[in-house]
Amino acid sequence: MRRIVLSLFFVLSVLLSQAAEITRVEPSSWWTGMVNKQLQIMVYGKQIGLSRLIVNYPGVTVKEVAHTDNPNYLFVYLNIAANTKPGTVRLQFKQGNQTLTHNFSLLARTAKEGAAGFSQADVMYLITPDRFANANAANDDLDGVKINREDPNARHGGDLAGIAKNINYIKDLGFTTVWLNPVQENRMPGGSYHGYAITDFYNIDPRFGTNSEFKTLTANMHKNGLKVVMDMIFNHCGSSHWWMNDMPSKDWINNNSGKYVQTNHAKYTLMDPHAAAIDKDILINGWFVKEMPDLNQRNRHLATYLIQNSIWWIEFARIDGIRQDTYPYPDYDFMARWCREVQAEYPQFNIVGESWYGRSSASSWWQQGSALNKQGKTGLKTVMDFPLTFITSGAFDYCKEDRTGEGSPFYSIYEELAQDFMFPDQSNILTFLDNHDLDRFARADDQDLRRYKQALAFLLTTRGIPQIYYGTEILMDGKKAKSDGYVRTDFPGGWSNDKKDAFTSDGRSDKQNEAWNYLQKLLKWRKQNAAIANGKLVHYVPDETGVYVYARISGNKTVLVMLNGTNTNREVPMDRYKQITGNRTEGLDIITGNKFNITKSISVPARGQYILELN
């Protein structure tokens, strides 16, 4: 026994004799006046976990100093009283005769501008930052990884400066919101251009720019009437994340035994009443790929860390919304808590979750208030409408023969929207024709723009919040059969040595300018139309004419949309649509400026469309 006591005393003496260090403190700052008065500070450094903490600042008290199985970490939980003044909080870590001091910045909470959320009055422009524009060549190469624009899977050099340079382009097109694929640090071997393997949650990737640049970018977006949506990932991090070399605790990541377990992507198991437990476990705890360790949000310290991280970015940069990647994969209860805590701080804020399903029943299950979901409140305001995307991809293709009624290519769209009863909030559904994970909607072999124009007319007038992928306006095409890089190609003119500059009309072909001008006209009109921004949807079953007719109605404002799904001109009797037209006699087509008598019949061109403001 005496030998054991002496051994333990020796080990303790050795540990105490090693000087503690502070290598990282996250977050680096916080704010007074937050709704949640509790703040977690993660402190990392050699043997810091053996220290005791002293804080002496008016209004700040220590609630808990939590230790893990790794002595190089401390999780400090502070309470910040409502009347606490901004200033510098001295965190003193004492270990024997040694005292380490860290000055923690407590800032005054920012004014309420920004953090505005987004709604169906908005239209998002989705950008993959590495592929949009490069305005700062000095940040192209890092860690021995050089840009290589010949390789679709390598870094190409796009950055925040390139986006900032083209704010007017985005604004002039008529967009109201910009969604950026992840911009946080991805210092992974090979480059990780896409941004989904985060190696530092609190820093912008240096190949994109700096935290300060990002804050300035969002401020400039706001000055130009644009909102900013930030892409975030809670399910996993990159294998080169700094903490992977010395994890805060053994249960920080899932399946940490050394045996690789990949997720099965079986997202339906979360709602499946017959699901086997092992299938659900592999979905939640399996890794996306070997380079993306799966985070364990059931670890209370990690859960709070991630929630605070998103709140930090909102408060620091005044972003207006978040798109959360792989929403069904993290812990369910954690995600619900995250939504609640963000909404508590920013009631107008909006979060859209990537709910990649082929059926509306599954997508709607995730939306807050769903009657289908008996598991508990999700708190998620907006879901992504993948089922509608998959249907529209084929519905707007040219038909070899005219089909009407239930055979109409638009009948599948009608049928899908008819199931909107499953969504508790039909206005908060993100709609899109494509994105960075799908084949591009535009096709190189399209002979004309009829498919393109019909699809955009539908996307920008149906219910929900539309999102358009960068380059759609200039007919950028690409399939992901070889790799995702083929649908994330460079925007022409974004690099100084590009032969063409599609940011200008002179740098676009006649066909591209026709597409660009059409989209711009739609977007600018949409901004001013209350029926689209707030109106309800009324639609009609496609009949023997093969024309899909629907309307958006808000008060005395009505927009009537007619989409011809056949290859021949169609005469559409208007008496069927009296519920919409009422006593009105005339409709103004917002694209051509032509007026139509809506009391008798209207001839809709083959594969054509009208968007009529009723008078």
C-alpha cells in the first residue's frame, strides 16, 4: 500500500511540476446583454486542466469549471448578469505557485441590424466561394497546396474579395440574399475547396480571407440591400481539425475505437416505426467519409460549443440566416436545442436544414410543428424541398408527344404540391432547380430557352423561398457523374486571365444575355409583388389543354401563371378560373408587357408561359 501511495504521489508531483500553458481560448470574445446568461469558454493548453480558476469581475460569476479525461482542457461556465458592463475579464489559472492570466473580451451587444432572417419574399443566390471569383491572388496557395484550375477537385482560388468585387452584379440581377457554401477554415491535405471539412470553427479559411474581411463583406451586403446566409456543419469536422491531435475527451467523436464505421445514409430510420436500432445507430454515429470524423453532440461540452459557435458568428458578422448541412445526421435533441437557443437570441432569424429526401412526408417531418412527427419539437423553421426538385428536373424536359390531363408533364408537379398539407408552414420551404450537390439544371444540348424560362417562371412564382445556383443566369451546365467539381465550375470572368467575362453583357453570348435578362426581369418584378411575397397558392389540376394554371393571391393582388406543357399552342378557356379572376377583365404579362382579355380564352404558346398581373 505504501508503495502505491508513493507512486501516486510521484505521478502527481511530476504533473504539478510541469508548467501549464494556454494555447487556445474559444470563443475569443462574447457579449453582454445576451438572452442566455451562461457562457462556456473552452481553454486548451498543456496541463491547464490541473489549474483552478479565479474570476473577479462585476456581474461575472463562475458556475462550473468542468474537467474531462484530458488534462489539457478546461471547460469554464460563467454566468453573465444582465447589468454586466463590457470590458476585459481576467481569467486567472492557478497551479501551485504559477498563475496564468488570459484577458477575455466582453463586448457590448451589437445593434439589431442584420440577423434579419429570410422569407419567401427573398430569393437566394447560392455561391461556391472557391469557384466564383478570385480578387486576391496573395491568398491562393497555403500549406503547400497550390491552386490548379485544370483539376475540378482542386482549389481554384475564389475568395471573399472576389465576392465583394461582384456585389453590384448580384444586386443588379435582383437577388435579395446570398448563401455561401462554407467559408470556415478547411486546412485539409488536397485543399478541401468545398468547405465541408472544417478544421477551425472560429476562423474564416485563409484562402478565402480573414474574419475581418467576412464581417466587412456582410456589412457591405447589407448596405446594398442583400442578406447573407452562412453554411454550417455540426455533423462532422475535418480530420485535420486542430483538436484531432489531442481531443478534449474520448467521446468527443463517434466510433472512436480506431475501427472505421461509415454512415449508411439511411435517413428514413429516424422516422421509421419499424427501424432496427443498429441501422439508426450507424446513420447517426457513422462517419460521412474517413476525412470527416463524426462529432458526438451528446457530449454536453461539444453541444454547447457548437451552439455558441453559431451564435458567435451571428453576433460577430451579423449574418441573416444559416443553412445547416446534413441536418438529420447529428443528434436529434441537440439540433432541436440549437434551434431553440438561436431563435431565443434572434427571433427573426431563419435556419434551413438540408433534409435530403425523395418524399414530402419525410421532408415535412422535420419542420417545426409537423403533425407527422411524434418524436418532439424540432424547432426547424425551414426545410429543403428536394422532392419537388427531383420532379421538376424531368417535368420541364421536352415531350416527344403532347400529353395532357394526368399524362401532362406538370401533373407530377401539381400532385406534389397537392401534398403540402403535410407541411405546417408552406411559406418556409426552400425551393430550387439545382444546387452544388446536384446536376445543373441548364443543359448544353437545349436548343432554345423554353425549358429554362418555364422552369424559372415556376420557381419564382410558386410557394416557398427560391434558391438559384450561381451561373444559372448564364446557362452554366454540368453533371456530377465524374465528380462534384463538374457542377462547381468557375464563373467566367472571375479570374483576371479568363478569356470571357460573363459578369458583363459584352462577355456573354446572345443566348446567355437572353437568359440573364429574363431572370433579371423576373427577379426585379418579384421584389415588388406582394402576392408572391405573402400570397397563398391556388392551383388547378392540369386538364385536357395540357396547361398548368395557378395563382398567388394576397388581398386584392393576384398573379395568374399559365405554363403550357405541350409542344403546340393551346387555347385555354378562362371560365374555369373564375375563383381567381373574379370580376377582373384584363391581365398584364410581366415579361412581354402584353395585355390579355381574361374573360374568354387565352392562347398560350407551345412550351410557353404567361405571368399575368390581374387588373
